[in-house]
Amino acid sequence: MDISKPTISVEYCPKCNWMLRAAYMAQEILSTFTEDIHGVLLIPSEIAGKYAISIDQQPIFDRKEMGRFPEIKELKQLIRDHINPDKDLGHSEKK
């Protein structure tokens, strides 16, 4: 277990029923960045409407700021840019 690798957190509003969305994104992150991350942490938020993603507590996406949820392709690119800029994302890179 390498805790020097980053941990990605997905904080979601359980009252908005966003747990499945958060779990889906966690699955996508884990399958893409298996060797690059320590893990993905799902955090039920006490703040209504919250959906935010961070890497080692550094925010990379906030639904309220952006006015939308991240697309999976966009999220993978944001994570890649922070943790392994040279990583090829395959089909997620293509337009």
C-alpha cells in the first residue's frame, strides 16, 4: 500500500440521491488510474446540493461553481493533468 499516491475524494449530496453518480465516477476513476492513485473516497456531504471532487483536498471540480456535473472524459483529463500529465487516456483523449 503506497499512501504517497494521491487520494481522490468525491463529496456528494445524499439527499439529492447523487450517491450512484458518485459511485459511477469512482469506478471510472479507479479503472483508469489504478496504478496512479491510493484510492477514491466517497463522502456524503452535509451541505445540500454539494458535488465536488478533489485530489488530496485540493479542489478540481465543484458543481455549484461550474453550474453542472463533470463529464467523465473531462474529469479523467482533470485528474490526469494533476497526477500524471504524461498518461495516455486512450479514447478519452480523442475529440
